[in-house]
Amino acid sequence: MNVPPNGGGESCGHDNQLRRFRGRNTSMIKGDFFCLDDRASDGLFDVVWDRASIVAIAPDRRKEYVSLLSKLMNPGGVILLVTIDKRDGTTEARRAGPPYSLDEGEVRRLFRDKSWVESVTKLEEYDEMVTDIESKKRWEKKGLKTMFEV
């Protein structure tokens, strides 16, 4: 089902339609996050799973992302945030994106001092360069030595 985007201004035209996928007890929305608001999402969220979305947007829009997210969360809501941390490699490779590198410290800076955030907890991390040989080859060609999923 397509839902009309709004709240994102002119950049949220027909080509940026949000699509909703419904299950029995859950629904998912696919589209431009910056076109999403509580009307388009059919209310506020109890749970958000960001599987590397924040690292797909330009770093200068991260504060905007967090601000919009704050408007979409129910009180007591939970965010599961998965990021990419390019810790070691050439400067160019670490800065290139998407995905753009976002380390734990920056996540904490983005979410600290927000009245709606109770805590920021790192659950786990692993170096994709160690766990996935094909991925290692691809990222090494781009100048990276580590590629942590956090």
C-alpha cells in the first residue's frame, strides 16, 4: 500500500512514495525517511529497527535524522540502531560513503541530552573484514583495513 508522503517538503514528491508492508502484528514502511511523519506512518512507533539507515545518509543530516526520529517515537519506545564503523584504513576510504562511518562515540553525541532517550547501550560489534572474506576483499580494494558493524 502506498501512503502519501508529507512533512518533507518538495523533496517528497511522487518518486519518493512511502510503501507500507503489513503483517499480523507488525508493519514496515519503506521509503525516504525524511518524508515520514506520524500521519504517513499511521501513528508513532514503539520500536524502530535502523539497519544501517543512518549511515546511508550524509553525515551533515544526522542531527536532522535524530530530530525527526524523536517526533516519531512513542514514549518508552526502543530503537535498535546498527551502524558501520570504518576504524582503520586510508582517510579517503574511512570518509567515503555511503555507507558513511559512524562510531559509538558519535552515536552517543547524537543521542545524549535528548529528553526522550533513556540510555544508549552497545549490544555487540564485529569486524566484517574478519567474518566475511568476500566483504574483506571488497573493502580492502577501497582502502579499508577494518569495517565494524556496531
